[in-house]
Amino acid sequence: MKAILHTLFLFYVFVPHLLNAQIQDSAVQVYFLKINPAGTYLFIDTKYDGYSAPSSMDLLSLYNNQNIKLQVGDLIGFEQVGNFQPGVNYTDDFHILGAVFKGPTGFLFPGPLTTAEPFYSIPTDHRGIPTDIPEDFSIYFNSTVYAQIPEGATQVLFSVNDSYFIDNSDPDGNFGVYVKLTIRKPKYRIEKTIQIIDTGLMVANTDVVSILPSNRSCSDIKPSRAQLFLKCIKINLDNSEVPADGCKVAASLSLGQYHAGHDVGHDLSIKPIGSIIPSGMQGVSVTIPIDGLYFQYEASDVAGEVNLNFDVLDPLDKKIDLNSTVFQAKIPDLVSLAEIPNLQFVNIKSHPNDGFYGTQNLKDHLTTAIQSYKANSVFAQNIPAGSVVGLSSEGASLIWGGVFDINRNWGSPHCGHRLGDTIDISTSPFNASPYSVTLKRQLKDALAKKQFRWPVRYESPQDPNSNHWHSILNN
């Protein structure tokens, strides 16, 4: 009596995350493979049954196919479709199928990412000889399972689950399996390099880049620019890399997180953030040539952080992740001047808790000049120490330099206070002193000996009515 399995329970199989990771960036091609239900890779009792070779899938040809490049470790999806008739006494509505990987050494277990259940075959019909093997797996009707190609596999063989094979047939020719091959597409990445034009310095960290603020609102115009270079790189299936054509990028600017002292009372929505050169690239998608794309970023006169953002597509219009570059427009290494003895900062209304920074060189020279001013006033001019007027300032430079926006309109009333080499020294504290003329002369001489100058006459010791001295250190 012929024994067959008419019904097979379907198991809901959890697909591992690793499986999803392998197929999510790939294309899947589906092929139909017709299965001969009379063929089998299982043991045949040839005394009572006839042998027919199993239907098979040749893996070697897929390994060598340049459009598929199947590899050991890849996943193959299988879905059984159609029905077969297990003999003249049965109807054409059976669909129980198993498969096994085979290589030169024999049957092989599928890899650990396999989602299919084991295939349990029944003994032979007449003598009940066991036929089950441990290496094969089940393929389900109208449901996809995945099997991972093991090392050494050259074929996939197929068999129905039956005790007698020679009388099996497929009257309507629809019994088979959908083979779903994961076609891995090449990946792309963008190579980004940045060079500061003023110094020629190649930037090591292209995600955060320090750049000087520009100086475009003064007679001595000095734009500050960085040159960017983007190159599209194709990562082949063998992980080799070659330059590629056809990637596209749209670059845009946005306000960064740190505003370098401009937070209070300033309209940040209109804060200058610099420009992309050429200007036609701003927000417009352009193709990256195979030899790369050059363009520039020019910093604004106002210090702070600016994001240069990239929207990149590969030649297949798939998004490529490319980190934004945060440009920090700043004068580097400015230090606080608030700790200088006999100097206080007052009334910096435009930038609360800021505006008292300068270079270390400025701090050193100014500290020495103030010490000399006080000593000479006491010992050379016989002014009582308690009558030596302490100094006050209404501004030096902001913490990152750049435009000192005292009118809060992103403009500049003058061109100083940008580089950390300038400080305004108020003359108002001298007005009530009986030693005013002598003290101011001593202060002027002490500052001049420490290489300070006053380029603006009405803000200098030359103007007796000036309410402050715009003092710049010669560097």
C-alpha cells in the first residue's frame, strides 16, 4: 500500500535580523523551476520501485554568472507552487516538497541563517526501509523559506515526500518551485575632502571644520574659504573600490547650534551663514563626475556654526548617507581678558556675558601696559596709588571673534574687534580725577610701548574729547 503525506503543517518561522540585513540592500529575482515528482535524491528500493534522477538547480553556473554572482553564505528563497499526482489512484492535488544541498562530498547541511524546517521523509512502500536524511529541509506550498548556501555546495536537489515514486506524475505541468535569488547590488559611498584655502591645510576631520570669519565689510576685503572635493566610489561585490560616475549631490546651508555670543537680542533667522560657490549649487542637485566635484564654502563675517548639508543619491537614485560638515567660523584660541588686574568690562549691552575676549598676545601686552601705567603714575608722577584710575572697557572681541554686532542688525559700525587684537578703553573714568591729564598720558605711553596703536583719530588719545580709545595691538 503506497504511503504518502498529503498534508504538511506550515510553521511560522521567525526570520533572523541577520537575514533582513543581508537582503535589504539587494534586488530579488524570481525563477520558476519545474519539478519532476518521480525523481528523488532519497533512497529507492529498486526491487519494487524505479529510479528517476531528481530535479536539480546548478549552483556553479550561478556562482559564475556576472549578473548574479551567487556566493557561499548567500540566501536562496524557495516557494513551492502547483501540485502533483502520486499515482493513478490519487488526484492531482499533492504538494509536499523537500530539498538538499549537495557537493563533491555528498549531502550538506544548510547554513545557520536557514529558516526552513527539516524535511522528514517516510520509509519505502513495500519493505519499510528508512529514507530520511538529516541534511534536507522543507519547502512549503505558497510560502517562502530561505536556505543559506553552505561551503562546498554545487547543487540543490529536490524530492517529494513519498514511499513509491515511479508512478508520480504532473498532469497539468504546474508542479515546481519559485527560486528567489538575492541579487546583491554594488554599493556606493562618497569620499569627502576639505582644504582651507588661506592656509592650504587639509582638514583631518571633515565633519567639524574650523575656518576664519570672512572680512567683506571693510576696505581690506579678505574672504575666508574652504574647498571641498566629493568623489563617488563604487564598492563592488568583492569589496574592491573604483571611482564611479552618476552620483548626484545637492548641497545646502543651515544655521548651526552655536552662535558665538549672538544668542541674546539677535534675530537668528536672518543671521548670515556664508555661501556656496558657485552659487548655482545651493540646493540644486548636480552630478558628480567620475574624477570628482570641486566647490567652495565661503564663511560669513559673523562667527558661529554653520551646517553644510548634503543630499546624495547613487546612480540608481538610492540615498547615500553623507555627514554634514559643521563649519565653525572663529578666530582660534581667544582667551578671556576679564581676569586682567585693574581692568573691568562694563555695559556690553549688545552681547551680555560676552565681548571680553582677545588673543593671548593681546592679554599679555595689555597686562604689562596696565602694570606700567600704574607703576609710572605712582613712582614717576607721585600720584597716590589710591588715586590711580582703574581702567574699564565696553568691548574687546566676542568669544569667536568676527563682527561685533553692537546694533544687533548683523552689520558692523566699524571694522575692528574681529580678530582678538582690539580693545576699547573708556576715558570716562578719568573725567572726575584731578590727575586726569597726567594719568591719560601715562596710559597712552604705556600702551604705545607695548605696541598698541590708534588708527581712528576721534577714538584715540589725539582727540581730547574722545570717550574711548580704540586700541589695536600691532601683530
